[in-house]
Amino acid sequence: MTEQSKPMPESFTLDHTKVKAPYVRAIDVQHGPHGDVISNFDLRLVQPNKNAIPTGGLHTIEHTIAVLLRERIEGYIDCSPFGCRTGFHLLAWGEHSTEEIAKALKESLEFIAYEATWDDVPATTEQTCGNYRDHSLFTAKEWCKAILDEGISSDAFERRLV
């Protein structure tokens, strides 16, 4: 099988030099054989190849938004970090607008930046986390503030702040 004929994740075909983070981008809507619908979003928090959130901060953001986004997005399935540490993939049942997801993300980041205490970060023990020592609420708060200062866009290529 040649490189071009291999199935590729959509994000591997995205020109990362053209996007303007922070943003929410709809990647795809999948329709299952029984009418199920799953939406996939790119929640890009920092500019690709210009910045990366340190693992401790990203890990704490991940754990905290896992709860916060569940409270704000009907049909939330999962929000997983990109290996490049620039953001997350979000999966949800049903169809959702980028504006809806961007507003939920913004509210969640605002909570982390300005209100969260260590008690608000779930699953930070040896029993509940696979790498419980690699968390930093301080780093998460500082990065969330910086991301919010840039503004969350509902478009990856034009700044449309929510």
C-alpha cells in the first residue's frame, strides 16, 4: 500500500500553517448504520508549531474539562488531547455547531482560569489516574488565561470570537 492510498486521519491533511488558534473546528459528522450521528471537533488551544502546552498543565486541563464539557454539551462522548499538545479532539453524539462547542469551551476555560481549585480537578490520585504526578493547576490556569486573552474563534481560518 502506498503512502497516498493509506487511510489518513483528517487532521493529517489539514494545513497547520493556515489555521488561526485558538479555535473550534468541525472535522466531520459520521452517520452510523442505525442512524447514529457522531460529531468530531478540533479544539485548538494554541497555534500549531508555534506553541505547545506543557504536559502537566494540559493533563490538568484534560481532566477538568472532561467534567465541565459533559455539563455543557449534550451527548458529550470524549475529549482527548492531541499528542502535539496544542489542543483536543472532541466527540459528541448528534450534530452541534462550532459556536455551541466554542462557547462551552470558553466557559470551561474561564472556570479553570479564574475559579478552579485543586478540589475541582478530578481523578488525580494513583488509583484514578495513569500518571497522577504529572498535573499542574498553576500551569493550567496560566495557559487558560493566555488562551482566553487570544479569544476562542468558531472558525479555524478567520477570527470569529464567541
